[in-house]
Amino acid sequence: MPPAEALPNAPEFTVTELSSALKRSVEDQFGHVRVRGEITGFRGPHSSGHCYFALKDESAKIEAVIWKGVHGRMRFKPQEGLEVIATGKLTTYPNSSKYQIVIEALEPAGIGALMALMEERKKKLAAEGLFDAARKQLLPWLPEVIGVVTSPTGAVIRDILHRLEDRFPRRVLVWPVKVQGEGSAEQVAAAIRGFNALPEDGPIPRPDVLIVARGGGSLEDLWSFNEEIVVRAAAESMIPLISAVGHETDVTLIDFAADKRAPTPTAAAEMAVPVRSELMLEVASLARRVGVCWQRGLESRRNELRAAARALPDATELLAIPRQRLDSAASTLPRALKTNTHVHFRRFAAASAKLTLGVLHAQIAQADHRLVVSSERLSLSSRALLHRRRERFETLDARFKASRVAYAQAKRQAISRERERAERLAERAGRALTTSISRLSARVDHAGQLLAALSYRSVLARGFALVRDEAGHPLHHAASIGPGATLSIEFADGAVAATAGAGRPAPAAAPATPKLARETKPAPSKRTPDPADQGNLF
């Protein structure tokens, strides 16, 4: 017989056991890592809200995943082609035998990545028309109320208030916000929209102009003003907005969406209001010029009046010729009246000779004929008009009935569809409620099992006992018990009182483990343990 082959000593693993062992090894070895690479294969969040993509460099690639809750809290969102530094932990995906990084934080890899992201976002917002010059509003010449969005503790607000006090004191409303760090972009956008939401005649006056200000800093410090939520809020503002973020060389995306960009917060205050002293000098100069012009105009008109008075002739000379014409007309008036009366009398006589009874009868007959013809034509036209109106009303009535039937049919179909939809939703709600109740019941059962496992009474049930002194404090060492001390020994089914003996041997050393006594014969309990007080084994 051929010799039997020796069996190997290596243990056998199932695929699941091997995958779990590899998963534990990878997670223990790489529990927290930072990886730099370029995002590839990112197509936006999955329908579940999770993000799946890969990080690559010149010669390698690693799969990456961001869970839904972490993605919602991220300040920088993943974008295709962006070089980033990812912080997370390595794990494996047993279903496809590959390893991946579960990302917990994401940040751009240096200033170059931030600039690239800023340029890409600038092109996107410019394509939407948020930076068009036609959308810009003119600043009010002298605003009554100025709204300032900035940090209340920085030097920016003090510079703005000091500059306004020097130039032209105005009422200032400050909306305190964070200008750097997580959540600052949301606060700035909420402040801009909050100022715009104030009513015109409310208890808090609505500002006539807004100033969004922040001191200088690095690109990372100013990044909150490059976020889309801030740029869109600035573009949607119905109140003219001045952007004063950073120094003159600093450029942020809110500068393009704002109605006016100021190089510094102090310059923004100068743009908002004019110089009061200069206005007063200008008004005084204009008042003097108006007075001089008025005096010159009055003197000029006085001279013109004097010249016109010297050029006018005497009233007697002006009325001499009209008076002569009046005398001549008065002398010829009686003869003209007699001649006019004679001419009219002759015309009346000629007309009366022609006016006979036959002519009158003929004219009356002709008028009667015209009246009859007109009445016949009116009757015919009224009947024709009535016929056309009746036909039109019949047509409209038929169309109305048809449309009413069609409308009723459409409404019945819509009601039927909504009823089916309501039934489907009710069925889904019932299934969801059943599933939710099952999950909550399982959680309650699990919590009960966990509570029972963590209770010290399970240790007492295995034959141990808990020793306390008169004050109820657990005793850890035998050396802490004096002769004749009153003790309370708690077992799984109750507690007994005991007195320490005086002749016991002295203990050698205090044990490092908790003081547990072996179970003895139970005695009637003098104290009922509080179920809520689980005590301490140590």
C-alpha cells in the first residue's frame, strides 16, 4: 500500500472567517491615517446619501467612501479632479475582497488646490449670471441706517464705527457672526438674508446699505467668503451691499457678487457716507451763489423795466387814433341799421311768397315715406341681428355643455388617481410603522440584555458576596476592618449582618482584586437592597 500523505498542520478557515481576520488586522494596523491624492470617479452623492469614489496618485489608487452623516458636516465637499488630504481609517469590504478608506475629514491639499477650487466655483457662478454688472445696485448717497455683518470682537467694527463718526455719524446695526472656521459661511449668509427680511416700518429699521467686513488673513482664513451660500446670499440681496473682506490684495468671490468692493473695511465706511464737513462747506457755497444770482437777476429785471418804461409812448397818443375810429363808426351806424333792416324785409317777403299749402303737404308726404322706409329697414335688420345672436348663443351653449362633461370626466379621473395614491401611501405607512415598531422592540430587548450583563448582581449569582461597612461603603481590604466592626454581607438572594472577629490573623498584603467573600448559608435579611442601587464591586 502506498504511504498515506501527511495531513497539514495549518488550520482551515472559511472565507468569512478569513475576511473577518483580514478586516480586523487592517483596522488595527491603520486605525487612523491621512492620505493625499486626487479624487477620481466621483459622480455626486449616491441615492442613499453616501459618497463613493477613489483617491489616486501617479502609480496607485485606493477606494474611498464618505458616509451620509459625515458628508453633511463637511466644510469642503469632494469634487472630481481635486487634490485633497483625507483623514480616516482603513477597512475592508469582504463582498469584493478589497480594502478602502472610510473618510472622516477632507481638506484641499495646499493653496494651489484652493485656488483651483475657487476658479472653478467662480466660473460656475459667473455662468449663472451672479457677477453681471447689470445686476449691480447704486449705493444710496446718504443712508439713514447702515447694517454691518462682521465679528463683534475684532478691530474691524471699531475701525468702521470710528470712520463713520469722523465722516458722517449714522445709525449702525451690527449682526454678529463668525468670520472664520466651521459654520461661519452659514452665519454670514443668514445675516445678509436676515437684514433683507426686516420690514420697512418694523421696530428694527431696515438698513439702506450693508457692509460685509473682515480683516486680512490667509486664503484658508478667508475661505468662508468663497462659499456658494455666501455668494448667492450677496447676489440675492435687495439692499445695496459693500464687500470689505481682507486687504486690497485679497480677492474673494463675494467681491464679484457685491454691488461695490472696498479694499479695506475703513474704505467701505468711506464709500457708505460722504464727509459731513465738506457737505456743509458745499451747501454754504451754494447758498452764497444762490443769493448773488438772485440779486443779479433782480437788478437786471429792474433795469429792463426802466428801459421799457422809457420806450413806451404816452397814453393819450396811443388812444387818439382808436378814439377817432369810434367817432366815425358811431356816425355811420344809424344809416347802416336802416339799410340792413330793409334788406332783411325784402328777403322775408320773397320767402313768404314761395311758402304755400301744397308745398307743405308735399314735404310732409315725403317725410312720411322716408319714415316708413326707415321703419321697414329697422325691422328687417333687428330680426336678422336677433337670428344671428340666437345662433351664436346656441353654439356657445353646446360648447359649454361639452366642456362641462369633459371637465367632470377629467375631475373623476383625477379623484380616482388620488384615491389610488392615498391607498398606496397608507399601505406603505402601515409597513413602515410595523418595521419601526419591530426595530424599537429589538433595541429595547438588546438594552435589557446589556443591563443584565453589566449588573454586579450577576457576579453575586455565581457565588460571590459583597462586604460593606456600617456606612454602606464597599470594603476592598481586610486591613481596613477593625475588631468588632459591624459588617453587611450581600448575597444574590439578600444581605446579612456580621461582626468582625478579634482573633483573626493579620492579612499579608492588600489584594489588587475586589473583596469578594464566598457564599455562606443565607440568613434573614435585615435590609432590603435598592434595585436601583447596583453598588460597586470595587
